[in-house]
Amino acid sequence: MPAEATPAETARKIIHLGSLVFPASLVVLPEPYGRDFIYAATAGALLIEASRRLFPSFNRFFTGTFSSLLRPRECQKITDATWLLLSSCAIMAFLPLSRCSLILSQHIVGDAAAALVGQRWGKHKIGLKSLEGSLTYLAGAWLVFLFYRWQIIGPQNVVLFLGLGILFTILELVSSRGRDNLYVPILGGLSYKLFW
């Protein structure tokens, strides 16, 4: 029988989906407010990360408060959420905001869905991840693209986006856990810049 996703992992992925507020801000809020919102959140995350390193008592408070949501590696290292915010800032430097929003949304939805499906039904392992999770990542990325194509960015080359969805999936598959929040949006954004 497949393993259930742990309650902590399910909570993490619900919060991960909640981070869709950041890419949404790029297309909902007028310029420059969406961009400034992400910059402010990133500055806050970096302040917390610096405080955790400078003040061990603060890190104990932080990890104690959020222990059910943190992975063990995040207790002493940069959190996955901070990596996602840093990658958001990076791609805003070279892509239009609507494209940044698309890339971030594809990764957030795909990553959350892949983790939950991979943990529950993942039987065919590829390193630490599973084929089932990776296919779910791909499906999530494509669904987000279809929504954006219909609602936000208009007609685009569907074959290009299907290919980029596959690229995103491969990047997520080979990225180390946590660092996928840094590598996938940046490398995906560079691919969009190159081919779009």
C-alpha cells in the first residue's frame, strides 16, 4: 500500500500553494507594487535568515515555532521559502512581470502537486523523487500555462510551452531538495528568455 503524505508535508505544501500570492501580485497589483511586495518579502526573509545566524536564541525560537513545517536541513540552513523569494527577485531582473508570474506559478503548483502525489503514489523512484511525482509536476505546470494563456498572456506557441514544461520537470527532478526553489525558476526563466 502506498505511503500517505505526512501531515507536516501536507501542511508545507498548502503553505507552498499559499505562496502563489507572490506571482499573483505581479499581475494583479499595478506596477511597481507587485514587484515591491516581493522585494519587501525577500528583505524580510533575509532579515530573518541573518537573525537566525547571528542570534542562536532567535534560531531556537524560530525552529521551535515552525518545527512542524521545517525540514531538518532548514533548521540550520536557508529555508526553501527564502530560496523561492530570492529566485523571484532574480527573474524579475530580466523578464516581464507577467512571464515571471507564469514561471513562479508553474513551479509552485507543480512542486506542491509533485510532492503530495509522489509521496502518496510514487512507486518508480528516480533518485529521491518519483516518476509519478515528476509527471504530476509536468501536468501542474501545463495546467498553469493553459490558465495563463487563457487569462493573462494570450496566444503563444503551445509547442514551446509544452517543451518548457518538460524542461521545468527535468530541472525539478535533478535539483536537490529545497534548491529546486532557486534553480527551477531561474533556469526556467533563462530558458523562457532564450526561446520566447
